[in-house]
Amino acid sequence: MTMDAAIAWLLEGDPVIRWQTLRDLCHQPPEAWQAERRQTALTGWGAQFLQALRPDGTWPTGRWTDTVWTLLTLMDCGLPPDHPPVRDAAQRFLDARLTPEQAADETWLLTRVDLCHIGFWLRIGAYFLPDDARLAPLVGTLLGAQMPDGGWNCRKRNYPQTVHSSFHTTFNVLEGLALAAEAGCIGRDDFRQREALALEFMLAHQMYRSDRTGAIIHERFTHLTFPSHWHYTILRGLDYMRCRPEMGDRRLEDPLALLASRRKANGRWPVEKRIPGVTFFDMETLGGASWWNTLRALRVLQSRQRALA
């Protein structure tokens, strides 16, 4: 299947897939994809998530139906951040967990909250509530928790002797900091310096291998799964890196070759695995062709081509 045929197939998918395909693969101007993006709150997967929103502004407790996971998935879907019901849900979510005093208390945060969740709170706030005064101190806490090897590890809270960063935590934090930089909660140059350290940590591991032995650290890092929730995978890491200068680094040849090898004869990537837990509905069929994985893989590979041009 040619690239054009794969893109045509993606454009037959849910509005969540279509608007990102228009923006990231077709490189259309904003006016061409913004209307499609607005449809994500009205029909398809986005609307199905919204149907499960309860009158109190929360989603039912569960793994993976809880409010935090649903908000993060809606962000991946690109639901407009000014959509009133979801913006209100984000406000209620943060208000229930974090007072301004707690946000400013680094000791309280680092002893009471996992770094991953601080990253989630920052990401949700920066996306839906970019002017919230609690975001800047959250940024300061996360920057102060960056480890000497460049990444982050939520195990540090319960195991202070931890010296090696976690792939999971590193991306849960980076995604929050990246949106905080867009919201102006941290200077872009300052963020870029911290981000470069974290991505160098990942590149030293070729995104999934031991930096000492070269062995695959965990097979699940290679799985094609979506949503990611808190889990790291190669595709999640590469999708984050696609807009960064590191996309041209030679150390990505191995993980990019692995990603390309998972492409089926029909030109699409499959739904390979499920992260155990409960969902409101299945966006895709296990074992079938995946709009999500195909969209993400194609934009990663396209970005790599541009970086090497």
C-alpha cells in the first residue's frame, strides 16, 4: 500500500483520526483541520467518552475509566480544550486534588504524590486551564526532581536510593512539561534544555534497550498499544520525539526499523495488545488494523524522513 492509500484509509476513520491525519500527514493549513477537530466532541469516539461523563463532572472510578485516564485520552484525541463540559471536569479534577498551598509545597508533593501523577496534573491543567496559578509551582517541583541521568522516576518517592530513571515516568513528566512550556509556565529555552537531557537518556538506551548490554529491557516496550495511560512504549516515545531535533539521531535507526517491521502487507499497523483493565468501549479491534497505530507510525516515519533530508 502506498502512503497515499494509507492516508486515504485514515481519512475514513473517526474524526479523532481524520483531523490529525489532515494536520500531520496531509500538512493542511489550520482552517482545513480545525472544523474536523471540532467534530470530535460531537460524534464518534470523543462523543462516546463524553456520554459517560457524570453530572458531577467525573467519570466512573476504574482502571481505565477514571477521570484522570479519560481526560488524558481525550487530550490524545485532540478534543478542543475550550469544550465547556470537559474543561469544567478538568477544573473539578484539579480542585479536588490540589490546593494552591499544596501546589507551592514541594515537600508535600514529593512525599505524597507520585511524579507520574504530578506530570498528569500538569498536563491536564496546561491543556484545559493554562492560566491556572498552580501550574508554575508544579513545573518547579518536576524540574527539581530531574535525575542526574536526565530522566525521572516515580519510585524515588518510596525508594530514595533509586538512581536510574524510568521510561514510564520520564514521558509522563515530559508530556506535562511540554504543554506547560506551550502555556508559558516555563521558558521554552529552559524547557528545551531539560528536555534534551531526558531525550539523551532515552537515546542512550535506543528507546528500549539496556545501555550496558544492549538487551531489550522489557518486551512490553515494543508492543503496539493505545491508549498508553501511564505505560511507555517505543511508539509513544517516538511519537513524542518526532517534533524534536533528536528525530535525526542515528541511535533511532534500531527502534525505527522495529516499528517499520510491524507494518502489515496492507500497509497498516495492527492492534497488537491490550493493557489489562476496563474501558467504556473499544476504539479498535484487537488483532485488526489500527487507525491509531497507523497514524502515529506514519507521522513518525515521515518526520524521520524530513529530519534526514
